[in-house]
Amino acid sequence: MGSYIGFPLLDPLGGILVAGMILKSGFEIMLQSLKELVDVRVEQDVINQVEKAVEKLKVMYQSWLKKIYIYIFYNYVLIFE
């Protein structure tokens, strides 16, 4: 396209721009995939909300949150007397 309007360097520059966009997109997808494959720390405000909800039980012994992909798992051990 650049050759038609008299600027032959526009074609390689356009190719470099498109390649950069593809690399950026690939890098973002790779980071998201890595987060899905490994456990990611749950945000502190989510932890606080869950702890406030569970405090009402008054029988909680131990708990922890784990985030895998978009899911948050809440593990807890309860002691009943």
C-alpha cells in the first residue's frame, strides 16, 4: 500500500506494527494462562468479607482461601462439640 502512494517504507513499518500487536496479545494471553495454572493469592478485601460471614458460625477452627483461575475456594475446618 505504501508503494502505491510513494512511501515504500510504510509496508515494512506496518508489518512491524502488526507483529508488535501480535506479540503483545500473545504475551497477555501467556500471563493469563500462567495465572490459571498456578494458585493466585486472593485479594485481602475478599478474605475480609468471607471471614466476616464465617465469624457468625462461632465454631471455625482454621480456614484459608485459594484462587484458581476465576474461582475462589474457601477451605475450613469446623469443630462441633
